[in-house]
Amino acid sequence: MSSETLTEKPMRVSHARNWRGFGWGFVAKLLLMMVVNAFGVTALLTAWSAEQWTFLIAGAVLLLVADVVYFSRRTVPLKYILPGLVFLLIFQVFTMGYTAYVATTNYGAGHNVTMQQAVDAALIQDERQVDGSPVYPLTVVTSGDTLGFAVTIDGVVLAGSADEPLQAIDGGVADASGRPTSVPGWDIVSVNTLLSDQALAQRVIDLRVAVSDDANDGALRTRDANSASVYRSSLVWDEATTTLTNTDTGVVYTPNEYGTFIGDDGSSLPVGFYVNVGAENFVKAVTDKDYATPLLRIAAWTFAFAFLTVASSFLLGLLFALIYNDERVKGRAVLRTLFILPYAFPAFMSALLWRGMLNAEFGVVNQWFFFGAGINWLGDPVLAKLAVLFVNLWLSYPYWFLVCTGALQSLPSETAEAAKLDGAGRWRMFRSITFPLLMVSTAPLAIASFAFNFNNFTIIYMLTNGGPRFADASVPLGHTDILISAIYQISGIAGGRADYGLASALSIVVFVVVGIVSAIAFRQTRKLEEIQ
Amino acid sequence: MRNKIGMGAALATSVLLLAACSSGEAAVTESASPSETSTAIDAAGQTLTIWVDENREPAVAAAAATFEAETGAKVELVQKNFEDIRADFLAQVPTGEGPDITIGAHDWLGALIEGGVVNTVDLGDNADKFSQVAVDAMTYDGQLYGMPYSTEAIALIQNTDLVGADAPATWDDMIAAGVASGAARPFCINTNGETGDGYTMYPFQTSFGAPVFVQDGGSYTSEVGMGGNAGAAFAQWLYDNGEAGTGYLSTTIDYDTNNQLFNSGECAFTIQGPWALGSYTDVNFTVNPIPSAGGEAASPFVGVQGFYVSSQSENALLANIFLSNYIATPEAMQALYDGDPRLPAFEGVDTSSAAYPEAIAGFQASAEQGVPMPSIPEMGSVWDFWNAAESAIIKGADPASTWETMNTDLTAALEG
């Protein structure tokens, strides 16, 4: 009955009448949304000034959606899932989409910039100081909107602008250094004015004042608004035909399908731009014959490495967890803490330390345990693989020790007691009760650990750097390289000759492989859950 | 309705506040009077972004302090790993996120030009005070792209208590002196462990007359120069002194091990750069040019460090003023040297303030017989093949075939 009386009450009363303050929840929400909006609007302003239209639109949409969701009464579920969705969009979907986009371009060494930037750079690289050109003290001058340069040559003050070559100015005065101090018909612009006006400064940097009517004589240019020299440029950019023409030699440079300017005499310009190359990177990633065999071997080792690491560290961790979960072990808390130590160490530091300890001549492993036998742990293909597996086991078993200890402690004691009453032995109990129940909670973690180790760049890079090299391959890859470290090597990022397009294509291939393996594995773990 | 207005007001206020904060710097800019003709520069409100590495940050900060004090402009130093600067500069300049100026090595130049991210520079009034070798190194195809400030090269470092201060003339003399000294190892050299280190080994390679790229009148072509008899002789030398031979070269020695061995007096001679001197605190040492192993001069790579201006800098004017008026001066060069002692590329820098002043002279002598490290973009592809082949030969692989394969694979990679 009470519900009826409630519904009879007028529910929608104006806030003006029953307003009893917002309540702390609302204040907190308002403050939070203020912060969100403030940051959002700053980001939008930044995107606006940087002319990043995609980010501007995406940011505006996200901000609008956030405001609608949190200030509307009809979107309660969205209020909970929106933050997660936004993170998913920014950190997963965007990253993957961008990687896929880069994979379809030839972005990398020599194709680093847009066409316009490449043209700018080509023009910069082409403009050369005329041999023997003196450095003239310079005064920047204006006349109305026209910007000009004034210099003194042979005691005569001259001035000119972009359209007017230098000409003598009657009554021009210069100081002792030759810097014009008074140029009739022109207003002098101080360096300070330029420095406080970035747009004007840019115009000064871009300004070229021809020294004579003959363009071949070159033009004055300044970099610091304080001195000028004569420069000469021979390349001309034609935007309509997208060609660069060398006016001295008559060679016309046309961009080819890879974004390189090729001259009609077969020469090319050093700077190129990135273009869309479609699926070419993917085709190269799977068909390049120099890489095919090494990559297959590396793929096989990657699977072996990831699987063996998970299996060995899981089994060792489980074994220790079982032992140290027994109540008869004294000082379990201290011992458990000690076990976790390798896990608490940064992995790359441990890998570096092990690299030193496994050194054939100076390493403590050989000196203490192998009578200084000089075993080349990191230089032999098989031993290096064993070393990688061992170090990774050392690094990751504490994780499984932790996980298994937790899982063991949460197992229902009734099942164990029931089994005991039924007369099950210790081994039988472990095999039929403990282990299957343990697998239910740890199998998904094992899959995650597999995926992590599949791309465990750190340990490979720090411990062996992929070495020892394949003696029979013509590419710089090695026996302990896993796919991700091979990608790093192939894409040339280390040597400075990066091919990000190819690297992105390869990492997408690896992503697909890991995805398929994980999907299959997760499907298998559903069977485990049937045990419960 | 009422709370919506409240919300709107709160929103507007916060936006205004932020907008005010972000434009605060611009608001304080003083407009200089146009008639002012004094040379004092007033760039208050402008910010110059410079990328530096950890070692050089204090040095550049010292040079920037004068600039800030005199011009009112702000210099924002962004500290980065030196190894990261090259790739980050290439990646970020085109997006507009790059710095106005960055510290860099001359051997990046080819890649930076290919990537279209560097502008040309002028050296300013003191142009004639720069060392010609350094200026040449920063020059590419006749254009100057960087303002050099230091050079560096590796040299022979010897334990004076064991082998005296006299420079050995040849490899054999050095080994003989090392053996006679009774040290555990006559000679140590860093091979970067199993990875191999073509850079540190290069003086011995050049002493056999096998440069990494064929040189055409001073500048490098993209033709690999390590093949032929000279290269084969060097490979054989590596093998003979490697783990299968005398054992003076060993892939068990990396940078830290090498320094430790030398500092503990177990090595009589080693080859290192000025950056390693800080590790040699327990021994007396002197620095000499590297002895020849193959008969010709042992020429180490000479690296030049300098400042690059971004091709996309919006502050190009200020950046150029900073370089030509505040870096290319004796005071700034001295400050750079005092902050981080490297062989100066500018005349008149007083090097006596260094921790090891006489060592600087030794490195200078070694650099004088050196060759510039190639700055062509192809150099980036060389290291992997080169280091691995040297490491394999030192470990006992067949020298002739390993070296030959390396040359073939490298040539193929450069063409591919």
C-alpha cells in the first residue's frame, strides 16, 4: 500500500520548491566534470591552434558525450561504462587503428614527412650561399605592408623587398659597421619587434631580396635579422604539376609511387615523403625470401619460448606453493617474502645482471658452479636458449608461486575432507581435486602469461640481444630472437634506418597470431570450468 | 533550470581560468619601441626548446643562462637519452612537436637530411674560430647543417706504472711491452660482449687500409670498402688475436668489464674514449694515439657533436640568434667545455680545467690521425652486420669466409 501512496505524491516538483541543496555527491560530480571540461576545452584549444582537425572533432565529440551522459537523467548505465569505453577507444582502438594505418604507408627513413614538408626541406637543402659572399650587417625595414632588407655595399645604402631588387637609397645613413641606421622611404624594424612578433619574424626568415635584376645573381637572406648573405636557389616547386625543377640543369624531379623525387635524368633527391603503399608491407612481411627461413625458425622458437616459460615457471611456482602452504613449514611468512624477491626486481635489471653472471670468462656461474670451465652460455645457440629459459624461469616463478598460493588457500576445504573420507591418497587428492580446481582460476592467467612472454622483448634484448647470430642467414637475426625482437631488428629502428611501415605490418601479423592462440586457449579453458 | 545556469557559469569560469593561464606568457610580452636601435635584444615571452642529454645539460644550461639574462627569452631544456634523440627528432619534428634546437652527433646528418628535419645554419661572426674538421663533418653536400662544438675520438690508454708513458709504435710493440710488464693481460678491448664493437676496433681496421666505405676525395661514397685483400688481412688479424689465437681480443669483455680490468691494473693497455676516464680512478694512466696493427695509420672514427636547428621551428629567428650570438662565442664554448669536457671544436677554449688535462691532449693527438665517422644514411645499416661478423671471427669463425659473407650481405642490404 505504501507504494501507492508514494505514487500519488507529485513526483515532479520543480527544484525551486523542494530544493534542499545539491548534496555532496552532486558537488563532487560538478567539480569532477569541471576538471574534465577544463582539460577537454584546453585540449580542444591546443588541437585548434595545432590545426589537428581529427583530434579536434574526436575530442569535441567525446567531451560532448561525457557532458550529456553525466548531466542527463536517462543515461544511468552509461555513467558507469563511459570511462572504460573512453579508455578503450583511446588506448586500444586508436593505437590499433593507427598501427594499421602506418602499416599501409612507407613511413620510415627517407619517407619521414609529408609532401609539403619534403618540398620545404628540398628547397632548404638546395639554397646555397653564393661562393665568396660577404656577410652584410643588416637592417630589416618596412614600408607599409612591404617588408624589406637594407644593407650597405661599397659605402652605399641599398634597400629592396621581395618584389624589388636592391637599389641605392638617397640619403641613407649607416653606422661604422655598415649597418643602415636611417633609410628614407622605409621604417626601420628593430630585432626586438621581430622577436615579439613570431609571424613577422617568420616573414623575415622567408624573405629573399634579389641583389640585382638577374635572378642568377642570388638574393639576400638572413637567419638572425642581424646579418645577411647572398644565397642562390636552383630548385623551383610547381604545385600544379607537383614537380621540382632545377633551373640550372633543367632536370625535372617528379615524385614516384613511393614518395621519392626522381629526376628525368635518373637521379633522385635525398628527401622523400610518406605515401600509402597499400598491402605491400604485409606482402613483404610474409614473402621476403631472405627473411622467410629465419622468421620461421624464430616463430618456432617464440612459441617454444613462451610455452616452456609458462609451463616451467607454473610448475615450479606450484611446487613451491604446495610445499610452503603446508602448515608444518615454520616461518612461512618470511620464506614467502624471500621467494617473491626476483619478482620485485625490475626485469631488465635482472636480465642485465644475469648477462654478467653468465659471462663465459668472468661470470660467477662458471666460476662457482662449473670450476671456471669457461662455458659460453650466451654464445652457443643451444646454451643461449637454455640460458634465456632459465633466467625467465627465475624471473617468473615467483609470480606463479604467489598466484598458486592464493588459489590454494581459497580452495574449499570440504572437498578435500570429503576426498580424505573416501580414502584418497595425497597424490590422488592432488591429481583429482586440488590441481583441477587450481586450473580453473589459473588457466586464464597462464594464457595471459603466454601472450606476455610471446612478446617479452625486454629479456631477449637485455640478455642476449637475439644472439648468437644465425651463421647461415644473410639477415642480422639470431638464435634467441623472438618475433618481437626480430621485428625491432628488421625494422631498423636500432640502427637509425627505421622502416616503421614494415614494423607495423609485422606487429599486426604477430598480434593476429597471439590473438588466435589466445582465443583457442580461452575456448579450451571453458571446459575446465565445467569441473565446478 | 537554476542549476543548469550554475553549471554553465562554473564551466565558463574554469575555461576562462585555463585560457588565462595558458596565454599568461604572451600577455607579459613588452612591445619594444620600433625606434630603438640598441643591440640589446629583448625577446621576453619567447621560449626556445632545446633537447640535450644528461651529460651536456649543465653545459648548455650555463650557455643558456646568459642568453636568458640578456634577452629575457626562456630556454626550455628537455633532457633526453642521447641514443633516443636521433629517432625522436626524426619522428617529432614533422608533427610540430619537435624542439627548435637539438644536440646531436654529426653522423646522424645523412638520416636527418633524408628525413627532411634539419635546417641549414650560419656560424656567425666567429665562423673562422671553428675547427675546420668539425665544420666539414657538419657539412653535407656543401651545406652546413649544424654548429659543431666538440669532437671526440677513442685513443690508447696505458697504465703508466706498468708500461711507462711512451707511446708504442705498433701493435707488436704494444703487446711486447704489455707482456713484459707482467700484467695479467697485456691488452684489453671492449667488444660489447657477444655483440661485437666495430667502432672501438676501427683504428686497427683502418691500419690495414680497409675503410668502412670507399672515400672519394674526403667524402664517403655508399660503396662498401671493407672487401678485398685489406679487409681479409684485417679479418685474419682478428682471428689470430681472437679466442682461437692469442686471446688478446675476447668477446667476454664488455664496456664495464673492460674498465674494471684496466682500473684494477690487470690490463696494461686499453682503447677507450674520454667518457671512460672517470672509471680509471685507481691507476695512473696516460693517453696516446693508437698503434698500427697493419702498417698504415690507425685512424679512429672522429665524432663531432653540435647543435641542429629544426626545419619546422617556429622560432627560427630566435634559434639562430641563440646559436650565432650565444653559443658561437668564446665564453659559451668555455662554459660548454667546463660543464662537460670534450675536445673543443672552437679555438681558444682553455682545457686546463678538465679533470685530466694532459689526457685531453692525448685524445686530441689521436683524433688528428682519425677519420670522420661517415654521416651518410647508409652507415645506419652497417653496424649490425659489421659487429656480428667481428664478434664471430673473434670467437673463432673462419675469417675469410665470414668477412666475405658480411660484405656480400651488407652490400645487398644497402641496395635492397
